[in-house]
Amino acid sequence: MWKRWLFRTILGVILLIAAGIFSLPWWFSPAQIEQLANRFLAPNYSIHLPKQWVLHPTGLQLAGFQLKSPQCTLADFQKIELNWWKLRHLNIENAVLDYDCLRQLPTDDQNKTSVNLTALLSSIPTSEFSIAHLQIKNTESITQRQLQSLFNSDIAANVRYDGGQLALALQGKAQSAVIFQHNSYLKPQNGQFLWQGQTDYQPTEQQDYHLQFSTELNNDLMALPQQGELKLDWNNAALPVKKGNAQLSWNGEEGQINAQDLVRNQPLLDVPVTFTPNGLEITWGKLYWTFDGYQPIKGFLGLNIQKPENAWLPLKTDLNIILQTFGKYGKGEIVISGKNGEIGGGEKLDSLKFDLKTIGDLRYNDNVAHTNLEYKVRGTFSEPWGIFSKGSLFKMDNIQPDSKVHLRLPLDDVIVGRYGLEGRLQATLQGNTPQFDALDLKLDGYGHEFIAGVKTVFDLRDEQQKLRSAEMRAANRWDWDIQGNMIWKALKTPVKINGVGFWQDDHIELNQLTVTSGNIHTAGVKMAPLSLQLKDRLRWDYVAEKIRGLAQAKTDWIEFDYGGRFVHPVFGVGIDGKSINNFNAAGALTAGTLGPLDVFAHYENQALTGNIAWKEQSADVFQTLFPQKWDWVIHQGSIKGATNFAINEKGVSMDGALTVSNGRISLPDGEIEGIKIHFPLHYHDFSLQANANDKIEFYADDIRMGALTMQRAKFNVHGNYPNNARKPLILSNVNVDLFDGNLSVDELRFPQKNAAVLNLQRIDLAKVLQMAQYNQIYMRGRVNARLPFWLNHKACLICHGSITQAGPLNIKLDEKVVKGLKAGGWTESILVDVIKNMNLNSFNAQLDLMPTGEMALAATVIGYNPDKKTHNPITLNYTHKENMFELWNMIDYGSQFEQNLEYRLYQRAEQ
């Protein structure tokens, strides 16, 4: 209303001045004209003319004049020239209108008088009025960018009346480019007045608007036009509807509003309007929208607006809106309703008053939103605000095949202001995801001018306006505590979360965070409760796409089911990236003296990929990986390695290698020296894997196990662990120097399907007897053996093994044995004389070893006694049975005692 009042006031003042100048003699002074004009203005309003003007026969030149209200200068006009010869022409070079002053003008729609267009036009002489440069100042309170752009442009105005029609032309420029043009005319027609024209607005090259209008005005300008039509076309890529048109038409009491999306070629609005004597009524007008290009939304609008008698404001409103979704992504319905609303009330006729309810469900894809809201809308046109009533609640469910998440937002007493949300803000998240079960998280805190990232709805202050004193929170901020519990599926353990943070402007920040788990036991690994803490704030700038933070995870121990363990592992990690779903991580892992292991990783698309680099380090850091019951002690050696890894929904996978060099280990009954290990690390599908082209390689210079010593032992391993019949673990290329001979095994599978063959070549029998400390028989020479070997067999461990000589063999009995055998009788005496010293020409034996340790040996010996001149051949068939496990214990006892003593001394030295 104030805009029409302003137009009429300025136009009236200009016409008053022009009429005075046209009708009065030119010898009147500016002071007299000013005094006369101010008598016709409203109280406390005045114009101020300069002390002098320049009069000449054809016109008048004036330096300027001002129009003032009681509080401020409303308008300032400069360089005025009036020509009254022939066509009367008033030209103003510069005009400045104060927008803030205009807003302060009082309005009183209760006492408006009608404006008679016939009388108004008849009082205007044939004339032309121009403003070359119109500027509007103090527009900071206008928050809409497009209005700001228009109001801050350089506007040129021209009004021309030829006695038959009144023409208006406006043009706005910004940086010398035309962004706004308006052309319209008003003329009498069939007892009424036809007003029609068009407006073009193009604030940027990427957007433009075109408006055409035509309407028949009544002689009483305050009365509603009987008919008319408005058409708007727009093209703006930044809008949800990038290209479209809208049309409003009416004739008498009936009207229609239509809009079209020209990109999708779909309707947007189909709203019939009925004009009543004191308002208008819309009965279930239709609204259409296609969300995200796929999900159609249809709305029904019911609206009743009533104005008071003989005034425009305040308007009384009843509102009903039904929104329905339908399509392949789901169906739903929300109802927004309110009665006895008021627009334009209060002393300044600018207040708002609505009591509304929003109830219903909306479904989109896997999301279902539930609303049960009651809220009040209050304030003024320039400062509207709303408040939710107690019990107002917004809920949303996301249901997918592998997850179900429920979000709950209670909105009791939350205020929605011009600059955001105020009050206690809470959010509860419950359900399960692919990573977590029994998820229960709650954020609880207070918001101050918080906009939740929705910049299109709320006004934003500049940086200076956002500053606050130290006692107050910064604007656009939600401070909260986070607490919650869940079960971590992968580790099968409960997890508890506590933290403190805030959401401000375009970033979310965690200042404190502690995550603790319960005991962990999964996939052959046990772990003490795990703890994760922030070591520096975690900040996520989601608009600038920047996230950064520093955290530390630690536990007291990690233990493997076979008995090995890591002590006090600590993992410190820093993250740097774009978002919580896309970042780089770098850190170091230590466990006691183990490490540091340098870790570099990248997280994206719910997958963590990277590499671990392990610089060369003393092998004794692996001491805790040997169970205490083994009583193994690492004395020397070095270890290094590197591996790539990936962690995703399929699990953990690794590809790399570990290398052990110059290792030395003491065992309770032995020692291993000169250890070299090449361990290709391939972990996929929850198993260790080594392929045949890149096997695990083991080598040791010396191995001493009790009484048994071996040299230059080596073997390869490939296959899978854990293993099964389809994916076996294969020991191959076993080669050991033993008893000055050699032991080899081509292949041993776990689990076994076929017997593994132990091949012994050129075994020195003298060294065997020496190990066995067996002095009753002396044997010289070497043998070969082929022993089919089973690890787990009900019938035998060695089945039908064979032993053959590998060169000259000699067997000699001890003198004490000879004497003892001769004491048995004459036959024994003759036999002993023959065999007490024999050179063997042929030796063949068959060996079987039972699971109980019982050995059965059947041998055929052909030889001669070298002490006899005749060298007569001797053939013996010999069988022997003995428990080899008991024999080994007897042989190894003394050696074990000696080595255990030595081992205890080693242990003390290591402490």
C-alpha cells in the first residue's frame, strides 16, 4: 500500500509544482511557491526549494528540491528543467529515493479515499515528465538478491500524456548494461481504462524474465479490475524449474492460474480462482511437481482470503494444502492446514498470524518421512518467525535390504526465525547398518541462528554481523553432545561413543570424542577393549570439501588363538581429505618395541585402501608372538616388510612381503641359527594365500632339536591357511643335510590325500649310532631309504618303507656283546664267530611304523666275515621290533637336560 501512496505523493507533488508554475506569473519567488505547495501536503511533510530559480519565457530551471517526511528526507531531486512552451516537459537529471525512509512512512488503509481516474487524467495537461537517473539508496534491508540488483541499478523514467493516453517507460542499467525495461500505457476504453504493457528483466546472461499484462481498470482505482491477464516467461538454470511460463487471467468473479515446466513439458499449476466481494477463494487448485526427475508430487490447494470492508488489510485466511507423492519410488500424503490466519494486521499493517498443522507421511525411494507438527507463524513481513508447539515431531525411516535406520527429531519450542533455528535441538538415530547392529545415537544441544546448511530459505548476515561477544555463541551454530551405543558386527563387540562438537556455518567439528569397545574375539584373534580418542579436533568443511583431524586407537593386548600376542598396540592416525566419505589417512602403528609401521591409506566409496611399510628392525620385537608355553627366545636377526591392503564390504585383503634375515632362536631342547625367511603376504577371503610362483621360502644354517642336528635346511610353502581338501597347504622342496647325508621331500599336503615320500640319501650309519649313543654295535657305511609317510593314518605312520645300502657296509659287535652271546652255548658261539665282523654285499630292509610308535623291521643281509680267509657268503634274515617313541625319549633325555640348562641361562641373559 505504501508503494501506491508513495507514487501518488510524488506524482501529486510534481503535478502541484507544475500546475503552480503554469498558472501563476513568473515573478512569484521560490519561497512563495514552496509555502503554497506545503499547504496541500499532509501534516509534517514538506518540500524544500532553493532560494533562486532561473525563469525565461519558455520555461524554468531549478537546481533541485527535496521532499521530507517527519523522520527523514524521502527524495532529493537535482537539475530540474521545466518547459511550458508547446509540449509541457519536466526533466529531472538526478533523483535519489531513500528506501529506509520510505519504509518508515506510516500507513493507514482504513482511511483511504478512492481515486477517480477520469478526474485524475483530466487534470493532467498534455505533458512529458522524465528522470534521467533515479537511484534508490539504503537498500541493505532487502535480502532478495534479484530485488537488490534491480533497486541498485541506474533507472531512467519517462511519463508522457498526450491527452488520450498515459505512457510509462522505465529502464535500469547495471555496469552500463541494460538489465530492466518496462513499457506500458493507460487509456480510456468503453467506459473503463485499459492498462497494458510488458516488462523484461535480465540480471545476468544466464537468466531472463519477460512479463506481459493487460487489464481493464475501473474508474475507481481502488476497486478490483473486472478482467485482466498476466503472462510470465522465465529462463534461469539456477531455479528448480529452469524454463517455464505462468499465466493469471480473470473475468469478473472467475479467474485461473496456470504454470508450465517447458523443459519437461509438464504442468505445474492449475488453480481456479473465484473473486468474492471482499476477497478470493481457491477450491482445490492443483499443483504438480516431479522431484529429482523421477518422483511425481501432486498437490491440492484450498484457500480463502477475505479483506475488511473499505480497506485492503488485514486479510483473513483459511488454508488447506494436500501433498501427495506417487510413482515407482513410493506413495505418501501430507496435509497442511490452518484457520483464521491473518496477513497485514497490527499498527503498521505488516504483521503475520498463522496457527498451522502438518500431518502425514511421504515416501521417496527407501525413505519414509513422518510428520506431526503444530506451529505458529508470527512477526512482520520483514521479520517473520515461527515456533513449534510441544509434541511436534519429525521422523524418517530408511529401509534397505541390509539396513534399517530410524531418525527422530523432536521440535518442542524450537523457534524458526529469519536467520535460522533457536532453541534446544535434538536428533536420535537408531537401527542397524551393514557395519553396526543395535545402533542408538543421540545428539542433544542448543541452536542459535542455525540454518542447517539451508541457505535458500534463511537470510545470511555478513561476517561483521555474525561477530558476537565472548559470552555468546556465534550465529548459525548448533552446539551438541553426542552419546550412543552400538554393536560392531565385524568385531562382534559392543561400542560406546561420547563426544562434544558443533555444527557452524559450513563446517561440522568434533572437539572431544571417545569410542570404547568391549572384549573382542573373532577370526582367531582376541583383543582387550579397544579405545579411540581424538588427539586434535576433527573438522569437516563440507562446502569447501575439506576434512582434517588426528586420532589415536589403542588396546592393552592382541592375542592369537595359537598363543602369540602383541602388547600395548597403539595406532596414531591423521586424516586429510574432502569429506567423511573421501579422505587420506597417514599414521604409525606400534606395539611395545614393535614398529613403528608406517600406514598410508585412502577412504572412498566405503572402501579403505593403502599400504603399510615396515622399516628394517630387530627380529626380537616378535618375541611376544611366540607363546610363553613354547619357551622360544629370539637372540638375533632383522625383519622388514611392506604390504598393500584393502578393507571393504568383502572384508580385508593384503598383498605384500615380509623378510627375516640372519635369525637365531633358542628352543627349550634346541636352537635354530642362520634363519632366512621370505614370506609373501597375501590375505584374501579370510585366509592366507601363497601361490606356486611366489612361495614362502625358509632356510636355516643349523637346526638342533635335542640329540638331532641338521644343517642347511630349506623348504617352500604355498597354498592356503586355514586349509581344507579343496584349498590345501603344501610343503614342497624340503631339503635337509642329516647324518652327513641328505633328507628330501618333494611334497607334503595338508590335509593329506596321498603319502608323502621321505627320501634319505647316503645316511652315515656311524653318525646315527653316535647320536643314539649305542656302543654295543659298530657300523660303518651309508644307506638310502624311501619312507612313505603319513601324518594321520590309523594303520601306520610309515607304511612299507624300504632301506638299501649305498656303498660298502661293515658291522662289528662289541667284545662284551660277543662274550655274552658265546656264553649262550656251542651253537651261539659258532654263529657269533661268523657274524661278529661282517662286510655286507647286500642289505635290504622293509620298515613299518605304527601310530603307537611300534616299529617293525624285516631285513635280508648277505655278506662275509673279512677275518675268515674263505670269505664264505653269509645270508641272514633279521626281524626287529621296538617302540621308537620310547627309544627317542631315552636317546634325547641327556641332550634335553643339557640344552634346557643352557636355555635357562639364555632366558636370564635376555631379561
